Amino acid sequence: MSTEDQKEPARVNQSWGGRFSEQTDAFVEAFTASVDFDRRMYQQDIAGSRAHARMLNKVTVLSDEDLSAILKGLDQVEQEIEAGKFEWSVAREDVHMNIEARLTDIIGDAGKRLHTGRSRNDQVATDIRLYLREQIGRVIWEAKRLQQGLLGLAEREADTIMPGFTHLQVAQPVTFGHHMLAWFEMLARDVSRYEDCRERMNMCPLGAAALAGTSYPIDREFSARELGFIAPTANSLDAVSDRDFAIEFCAASAMLMTHMSRMSEELVIWSSSQFNFINLPDRFCTGSSIMPQKKNPDVPELVRGKTGRVNGNLVSLLTLMKSQPLAYNKDNQEDKEPIFDTLDTVLGSLRAFADMIPAIECKQANMYKAAKQGFSTATDLADYLVRKGLPFRDAHEVVGSAVAVALEKELDLSELSLKELQAFSATISEDVFDVLTLEGSVASRNHIGGTAPEQVRKAVIEARKRI
Ligand code: ARG
């Protein structure tokens, strides 16, 4: 036999080759294969096979001998994969067929009985759910580590005054700790989105088989329990075809990354020499190959940029799912790479941030100076006048004129003399300086969710109870 002849049968796939009269085109074989990326789910695939085999045995479709051969064989397959000795084959298309075929190589006919009452359609739907369910746990863990870091920084900088912005114009003074707590809240909602989506995906498709279920007397509750799912999925057509759970995962991730892009943007702005509010430790920055003076905030910039691919992955999956008729279609094989890429990107971004955030140095004096420059206590003066009896709209007007004069004199409102201030309203007295100072301004916002240092410290305590 020529070497050509020897190779030929290998491409008629042993899992479904029966009805085929010619071998798969070599390019098509590679084009349709997913093993290069779906092998990431080998543990889940093996766990699913163990559960399925035990179930078949329980309902007496699979003998005790076959079950023990399958379980032993799967152990060996798993060891081979973990030792890097497993030969992944594109001819065997995907992770499912690679593992099953190897199992059969090892244990013979018992391996061929594993696929009784099962299809790759319910198998893959199970594997992805198992995989994502576990990986979401890692994402949440990293997100919480970042949240802890934010709380530490919030506590450390509870008294640090900085300008708060609207339209990126100085608006009112806030505390840096308060700003960190805003980020914390964004992440808290992200974590709860992941938890929600994990809960919804935690249903077991095994038994849905190709699409209609199976004629064997299967026990779906048993398989679901074996794999730690809440329950079997309620409809076989839906179970094998929908990837809404993957879309939800990407949506939660796109939201998280969008939040992180906003944090990134602020870190980039704050670390610029124009703002000079913070110092990012050197180990999170890089230099320029041409401009020796440069220190670039690479980590936040990169996270900001990576938001694009995660948003893109969400759109990929939505578009993948759109208009797909029931039930399974090969389109769905395209769900893996966006899922994995999203996961890797989110985990990496969270990890970099969780490491970096606690190491941020605040340049308190610069933040204070910036807060002083933008008439950030103008609202406080208006509120003061209201307390003295002026209607708010009139107070707004009065303060507007005071700002105009101060601008002309290049002074802050708090730097005008009492006499100068009284020219705008006779109701102003010496106590006005209590509210015109930055400290007075932030301390007065002392209610739930307010920026006062006292509130920040309380909020940190409350937040620690929540995570
Ligand atoms: N590799 C396939 C996927 O990821 C497994 C399911 C294949 N099912 C089928 N009927 N071709 O979707």
C-alpha cells in the first residue's frame, strides 16, 4: 500500500463516517474542526461523560463492567491530556470526538457505548455551561480582589480632597475615597450580573440528545445532580440550540470592561503631567523607545483598548445567534472563541487592575490645589445664602456675579474679603468662610452616599460587609 492509501481512511470520520462514500476534503476537515480551541473544555467534557455513563448504568442501559471500563479509561485520557501526552487530532474534529475516540482506542467496545442516548449537541451545550459556570467564579474572585483594593484606597484617602467634575470641568470638591467608592459600586453591579447569569445557565442539557430527547429510559435528574446543576433543562430543542447564556456572559463582561475603561480613562488623565493627581508605580508603566522622558500608563490604556474586543465579542455572539432556526446549527461552534477571548481579556484586565490599584500614590497637594482653582465651592455659597433666606435662584445669580469678580481678580471665592463678599449680599457674615473652604464643603455632604470623609469611612465599613 502506498502512504496515500494508508492515510485515506483516517479522514472518513469514525464517529459519523458510516453513510459517507468519500473522505472529507482535507481543507474542509481543517476548516470545520474546532479541536484547536474547544480542547480547553476537556475537563468538562470528561466530567459530562462520567455523569452520563453513571446515569446509563443506573438505568441499566450500561453494564457495570462497561461503566468501570469507561471510568477507568476516562481517567487515563485525563491523565494523558494533563501530562501533555494526548495526541489531539484535527481529523477527530472536536474535543468531544477526540476524547471519545481515544477512550475507544484504550478500552475498546465499551468506549463505543458511551455515546448511547447522547449527542454532541447536548454534550457541547453541557460542556460550555460547566466551563463558564466555573470560570465565572474566577472572574468574580478577581473582581472582588479589585473591589478590596478600592476599599483599601478609599479608606486611605478618605480625607483627600480633589475636584469633582461634570463635563470634565471642576464642579464641586469631593474626596478621593468617595471617587474610589463610586468605582466599587460599578463593580458590585458587575459581580451581581455575573452571579445572575451563572444562576440562569446552571441547568443541565444532558438528555436533550440531538434535539428531541432520546428513547432510552434516562434519568435526567440524576445527570443534573451528578454535575451540580440546579435541574435538567426543560425543553430539549431549546437546550441544544440557544447560546443566550454565553451572550449574557459576554454582555456582563462588556459592561464590566466598559466600567474599567472609564476607570482607565480617569487614571490616564490623572497621571498626566497636566493633572498630576496620581503616580502609577513604575512597574505598571513602560517607557518610550524614542522619548527618554516618557512614562506611559500602559495598563489602563490597554484595558481601555481591550474593552473594544470584548464589546466586539458580544456583537459577534448576538449576530451568531440572530435568526438561527431551532435547533442546533453548526454556526454555534463559532461561540467558543468569543467566549474564551472574553474570559481571558476580562481575567487579565481585572488581575492587572487588582494588582495596580492598591499601589496608586495620590498627590494630595496637587488635587487640593486643583479643587481650589475652579470655584468648586460656589454651590456651597449659594446654599449658604439660601439658609440666610434667599430663594435659590437669586442665590445662584448672586454667586454668579461673585465668581465673575473673583475671576477678574484671579482669586478663589474663599480668598475674597468679607467686605468684598458682602457687596453681593448683606446677609453674608464671617461664618461664610466655614462653607467656602474645601474641607467645609466636603464635610457638609454628610449623608448616605455623600462625599464627606466621615461618610466615606462608614461606606467602606458597609461595603466590606457586602463582599
Ligand atoms: N464542535 C461542535 C460545536 O462546537 C460540537 C457539536 C457538533 N454537533 C454537530 N451536530 N455537528 O458546536
